[in-house]
Amino acid sequence: QVELVESGGGLVQAGGSLRLSCVASGRTSNTYSTGWFRQAPGKEREFVAAIDSRGRSTTYVDSVKGRFTISRDNAKNTVYLQLNSLKPEDTAVYYCAAGWVTGDRRQDYVYWGQGTQVTVSS
């Protein structure tokens, strides 16, 4: 069992930055790939970025490439999502998830956090 807790969300103006953190606890938590997803009001949850268990491979949705960066510190059991050049359309609840595949589908992930709200004002 792996428990994931996100933090770092908040209210920021367009063009600003935030860093989200996802802290994992539980046995072998560092052997999982980790993904970030987001869900805006009235929309389906969508993939944002993912990183493999060793931090050697990353993938992003096209809309965030060049603006968001995913990274991990396995010594701290933490995965980060750096959000730069934020836009109002980035407003959503951001969720981290852990699984065996570094994929872009919800079904690639087994464990999910509760989410952290990111709001970008124009």
C-alpha cells in the first residue's frame, strides 16, 4: 500500500509559478513511476506529466511542455511538479498517482492522492 499526499497548490497570477510536491509513504514507494494529473471543473481528469521510478525518463502533455518540469528525490520520497508561466487554463485540482507504468492513462496508476488546488487568475 502506498499513500500519496500532495501540497503546494494555491492562488497565483498568470505568468507566475508554483511548485507542487507529492510525498509518498509505504513500502517500496520509490519503486513506482509517478504521474501528475489535473481536473478542472466540469472536465475529465487529464494527464500532465510522469516520471519513472529512478527519475531517468519523463513525459509531458503537449500543453505544458516547456513550462512544467517533473522531478523526484527518492531520498525524500517526494516527486515535484514545477509549474512556470502559469495560465488561467491551468486552473485545476492537481493529483499525483503511483503505478508500475510511466504512462499517460489513468489506468496506468494504482494509487492516488487527494489533490491540491491550483488557481491561476488573469
